[in-house]
Amino acid sequence: MASGDDDDPIIQEIDVYLARSLVEKLYLFQYPVRPASMSYENVTHLAARIKPKQQKVELEVAMDTMSPNYCGSKGEQIALNVDGTSSEDSNVYSTKMMDKQTFSSIQATTNTSRYAAAVFHKGELHLTPLQGILQMRPSFTYLDKADTKHREREAANEAGDSSQDEAEDDVKQITVRFSRPESEQARQRRIQSYEFLQKKQAEEPWVHLHYHGVKDGRSEHERQYLYCQAMDTAENTELVKTPREYLSMLMPPLAEEKVAKPMGPSNVLSMAQLRTLPLGEQVKTLMKNVKVMPFANLMGLLASGTDSTAVLRCIQQVALLVQGNWVVKSDVLYPKNICSSQSGVPAEVLCRGRDFVMWRFTSERTLMRKEVTAIIKLPPEDVKDFLEQMSVPRLNRGWEFLLPTDYDFVRKHPDVAQRQHMLWLGIQSKYDMTSQNLTLNPYFLYSMKHKRTFDHLKKVCRRYSTVYRVFPPQSNAATDEQKVFGLWESGETFDKHRQVLFEIFMKNYRVRRNVIQSRLTQELGDAVTKTDVDRLLKECCMSLGGMWYLKGTVPS
């Protein structure tokens, strides 16, 4: 040891002090999109605010609109898109020009216990622990506001989306639903959901701050707190340790770290936290939140150096390939034993309907919402939710798939594309995804049981259809054999034939074929053919003893 000390002599000893008694909260700001040589010291700061619980900071800085690098016409166009032509106090850009920029923070790390700010002064090193390390990046929320205004203008031009025949009648049906008691499992899912965390984030009020420049007198006064105020060793014993204690500090025993996590979506989607998860969980978390993503974007969100082959294996477990892009699987979004928060439809039915929408997008760029609703027979709000996850509405064109076809990925990974194609064929055969087979039968058969009322049936029919009729049970059938039929429109001209048929059976529970044919001709004209009658009877009726009955009503 002696010879080693001679080879590596001590050049200088420096006293280290911990200055944390008077500094309550110290944050380190980083600006990763701007070089250190171009600081914001001389830029006018217009506003500053913080949400302490979330460790979220926003800074508004002025832009030099007179700079030769500033495009005036573009600045005016952005201001027009965001605020419109009106002059209001709530406008983002009061000068009708984009004259300021907002920086929003994200956490560089959630555990700052190993970080401190240091000041070396007169041979002494003063350390101040950091409360947080925040990366300040440009915020583009003004684009969201511009997009919202654009959508509002499009909605007004569409006049209620008449191009898709989705305008509702003046008289609207109102469905009253009673919420069920929330289970503990459902409560945990709700608390962990992105929407819930986003809501909690919005609930915390902003605390407005005053910005002081580097050379400001207040800043100089605050900098004095970076020096330890109690220089007496007796009072500053935090760094005075025995050799054994010091060694234990350098190599502490392994223990699970408990990090105080801030509330809000940043806790769930923090890239620092995300990269601590296994690769499969990282991919799953990203896909659940983004819904649709090109493979190149996914690789960009993962840590540099991540093996693309491993990512391909993981992505195929949680997503399906649609037009060269990856769309999260339905059973990942809607696991078993849950229901739609909007309509109460079970997860299995939601997955089937969403898979149909995804399957249609594998061969088409645009879909019409009314057509999809007529085929999968799900409530309009669920169908709209499916479409919003993977497409955007286009004026007079329906819903267009969210991303352009990624031919580059298909060309680079033909084996994956072929495997996904075969997977879609399997899903197609499993669900028999054709318009004819996914359209529910033209009648709804519901076996009446004790304590089941017509009002109950109306609720059931209304859930699955926009047009319904309830027919009374046959009077000569036993109580447990009484049947109730609900009828809805499937969007084809043959609906009129079915409606006439059910009106006939409103009065008689059994009729002869010539009666049906005569009534059809009377109501619909001579255009009714023998083929139409045969199809109608085969579809909705059965024959017994020369008489025709609605299916399910033949006397036992």
C-alpha cells in the first residue's frame, strides 16, 4: 500500500460541503434541441409556470420577428390558423403573428437522488441536491388548436356529415342506462388509463412564476444559497463519515428503489421509465397508446442499438400489419371480461367489430361509417371509436386510413408481410368477414321468459339496431314458448319485403304462401318475383302442413 501511495500521490485536498438547508427546490433545466453556444440568456421571457406535483414547467419566450431568418408570411399564416380572424383576449398571438414560442418540460430521470449542482469556490466544493432534471423542448400545442379550428370548419361545411348519411333525425331516441357497481379490477384499470391520468394532470393548477435573468439582482441573491451556510463541521456532519460508513455509501446493499412518482401521463409515458421495462412491454405500451405506427417510428422511440429482429418478434405479438403499418391488436385494447365504457358491449363483440374495420383497411384506403355500422351492428359510438383509432374523416370521402402505405417496410421484410397476410386470411375465415355474413339476420328472435317484458326487449333491440319493431307473442302458444321478434333495417332494398312479411304475421301466426305473395304484390307492385318470395320464405319462415310460420314459432 505504501508503494502504491507513492506512485499516486495526493495533489490537493478539497473540502466538500452540502448546501441544502436553505435551498428548498432546485431544478436543472436542459435544452437538448439547442447547442450550449446559443443559450436563451438574452431572449425575452414572457411567462413562466409550474405544476409542482408533476414537476412540469412551461416557459414562454419571445421570437425575433425582425430576424432575417424569420418568415413573416408563415408567421402570419400560423397565427391565422390558430386564432382565426377574430380579435379576442384569449387569442394565442395578439399581434396577428407568431411572435412567441412555448417550451414544455419532460423529466430526464425520475430518480435524482444521485445528482447535485456543484459550485467550486476558494478551494471549497459546495453541493446542492437537485429536486428534478427537466428537459425543455418546444411545445406545439398551438398546432392542436389550429387543427381543432380546422375540424370545426370542416364539420360546419359538411352540415352534419350529410355526405355519409350520418345525420340524425330531428327526433332522437334516448337510451337510459344504469351504471353497474364498479369492481376493484375495473377501478384499477380506470385509474391506470391514459384518459384518467390526463384528467388528473389537468386538475392540478398552474403556479405562475416570475422570471429573473442571470444578471438580475434577485438571481445573484438566490445563487448565494448554493453555498453552505453552516461551515462549522459540528453542524455540517452529513459528509463526515467513518471509513466503513463511507465504503457502505459507495457500495450500498442491493435494495429495491422506491421512487416518488409524479402524477400524470408523464409518469406512464416517460421515456426514461419506459426503457426500464422489458422490450416486449415497451412495444406493447407504445402500441396501446399510439394505436397505429410505422415500424421506423417504433424503432426511433426505442433505445438506440435495439435489435430490429427482436422488435419484429415483439410487435407481431401485439399488433397486426395494415397497409405496411402496425395497428395494435383488438384483444390488447379490449381484454376479456371488460365492456365498452360507452355502450356496455362486451369485449369479445368489440374485438370482432374492430377486427372487421382493420380487415377492410387492409384492402381499402377509405371506409364509410354508415356502411360499417350496418354490417357489424354495433352502437355508432363504438364504431366511431374504432375509426378514430386508425383513420381520419375526409370531406365527401368517408374515413381515410391514418398513415400512407409503408411500401418500404413491405419491401424490406417480405417474410413478415407474407406471414401477416396469412394471419389475416385466418382471421377472415374465423369471422367469415363478408358483408352478407356479418350482417345479422333480418329478424331478432327472443324467447320470452317469466318477468321479461316488452320494454326489456325494446332495450335489447335498441342496443343492436337503429330501427326496431316489437311484435306481440302468439296467443295460442304456451307461456314458455311465446316468441317476440324485433326487426331492423340492414340497408338493402329487401328490407321492404321483410317489413311486409312481419306485418302479415302481426295478425296471423300462420299463413299460406299465396296470401304472402298477394300482399307483397299489393304493397310493392308487380316487380315482386317468385325468386323474391322464395328467398323471403327461406330466410324468415318454415313450412308445416302447407302453412308457413315464422322461424321459431312452430307449435311443439
